[in-house]
Amino acid sequence: MLDEARLPCGLFSWRTRVSSLGRHALAELNGVPSSILNDAAALEKVLVFTALDADATVVESTFNAFSPHGITGIVVIQESHLSIHTWPDQGYAALDVFTCCENLDPGVLAKSISDALKAESCTVQVLDRGEGARHADSSSHKAGATRRSVWFTDRQDNMALSLRHGGVAFAKTSAYQKVEVVESYGYGKILLLDDQVAFTERDEFVYHEMIAHVPALHHLSPRSVLIVGGGDGGACREFLKHSSIEEITVVEIDPTVTEAAREHFAQTSASLDDARVTVIHGDGSAYVGSTDSNYDVIVIDSLDTAGDSPFDASFYTAARSRLTESGLLVSQIPSPTVSPDGFRGGLSNLGEFPNVSPYLAFLPTHSTGTVTFALASNNTLSEHRTTDSIPDLKYVNDGVFGAAFTLPNYITQLLED
């Protein structure tokens, strides 16, 4: 039965109805700061601790962030549930609190949540559910272990990758992108750029080993390297494992990426302090077009290599002119699984090079499970040198090198079309 009025938070007037199964509060919150409404970990904490402060028994919580904004979350309590849906751009949240325990007032819970979220206004509808039936005392149920669950989801057009995490450790919006670090349960810390997974602590070595050692070991003796992007230092770390390396120039457009890496990813960022490394925070495309230096290896270490990115055919033509005679260029390119047209376009942009070879690596936290690269050179690709002299390799070995360039039929057919 619906109460006679939509009451502002704090003016709830529950009547005890021992014949109903439960009590239900539906609240609309307005004027909530968008930063709160777009923070899954903060919302989860508010709902969980509101329940705990009311002596409810928390069973499980699941919160999911959506791109570009918005959160849906639910806290399951032994006595029923609390859920929230947010629209950060509107400063609005819809709150649903249901209880089936007479001494747990959903109206009080809704008011507590509204206060914690700093809502300017809150209205509610209150209902008795299941009138005519006496509800069981949920306190007699055995409490289970609490499972708290906040999820980040990296969404593509037709697929998504979700990772459970315990909160945001770093969050800044730079002039170029949103940079975040979240602490996941299964993969350690995760670097997110505009809501895309850049890498995770647990498997970053796959990407960084394959983008560095493949070109380095196909060169007889690489001395100079240019990394466009790569402000986290991961690719730089791998190149420094080659004794022939004399200088590495890292041109990262966004200093916030380097800041996040230095604070949270020492295993990659420590390489940036090596005496052979120069870090420039600037436009990599502009640098390639203006520098007089030549490099044995040029690396395009960026998520943004498709569509209207600056890494187009004219950029790669300029990059080709900055290679030494035996130099090689490597770039991540779009997945042939998710974006066949993007894959072909990425290879087409490298069309000025006489020799271009795509290769693959298995990467669990990439949205397709496989990351795709292209190795380009002015000369026929020679046999790679052995990996035996390279220390601390977790992914790369001589067998992986051969397998990486062996493409499945559906990809070779894309190349033939």
C-alpha cells in the first residue's frame, strides 16, 4: 500500500504492519555532486557502511561503472537489499531500499544515504510489500561471509571486459584524458586511460616485452630507441635489458600518465630514471616531424592508433625518415577480431614501408584476450637473434617469436581481401 504523500527525507511515518512481508523505500536524490555519483568505490562504501551502521548483515555488494559515466550498484543484506542507479551529468540518483525486518527502517537508511551523498533534495515513496502475510524473522538465518564487489568495465562497441576492484587509488583528468589507477583483486593495480585498460600489474610484461624485444632482437645491435607514448616506462624497461642500448628518448604527451606510473607502478617507471633515458613531455607526432635524430628502433606505444588518431599515414612516413638504414618501427594496431577495418587501416597506414609484418600476443586483460602489433622495416625482416642473453623474461622466448608471426586463417584472409 502506497503512503499518502511523497515525503522529504527525514519525515518518514511508518505504521507497523505485522501482516506485511517487508517495507520498501523508493527515493529520488537530486543535486548530488557528479564526482560522487561517478565513483563506484565511494558509492559502495556509503551503502555498505549505512547498512552496517544500522546493524544489518551485509552479504554481498556489486557495483559497476559505465562509460562515459553512471553507476549501478546493489548491496545485498540478510534482511533484503539497498540499490542505487546514478546519472552524474544530471546530479541525480535513484535509490531503492527494501527491508523485511521490523526493527530496520528503510526510510532511515534512505535518509542516511542521502545525507552521505550530500544531496540537495530527496523525495521518497514508501510501500508495504506482501500485505496479508506475516514475514519470517530474518535474524534467525545464519549470516554468511560478506563479499564486496565493485567492477570496472572496459567497453567496446559489441563486447566488454570487467575487472573487480577495491577502489580508486589515483584519479586525475589532464588536458588530454582521464587517468586513473584502480586496485583490482585479481590483477593488481590497473592503469586506466579514458576508461580503457592500459595495463595491469599482473600481466603488463606481456605487452611491454612484445613491443620491445621483437624489434630489438630483429636488429643486429640496436643503440638508439625512440618511444612515442610509453610514459609509464614499461617498454623502456625492456629495451634497457639489451646491453647495446646507448640512448632511449621517451616522448609522452601526458605528464599525468608518468605521474600515475611513478606513484603506483615502480616496476615500470623506475626505468625512466636510467641515465640513458631522456623523457620529454610533448607531442610525439610533432617531435617526429621536427627532430634531426635517427633511431634504430621507433616504438608507437599508444592505445590511440585507430580512426582519427595522429598516427596516420603521414606520421608513419615521417617516422620512416627518422630510422637508421637498418632501423625498425613497431606499433600496436587495432584488433582484427573487434575491428577488421581498423586492423586493415592500421596496416595501410604503414604502406610506405616495403615490409610490414603483423604479430600477436596473448594478453588476458586486453579486451579481446589478444593484442596486435605491426613490425615495419625498410629491409627484408631478418631472423631474430636468440633471447638467451636477455634477463628476466616472463613471456618472450624463441618459440614465442616464431608463433607470434604465425597468423590464423581468418587474419590472413583479411590481409588478402
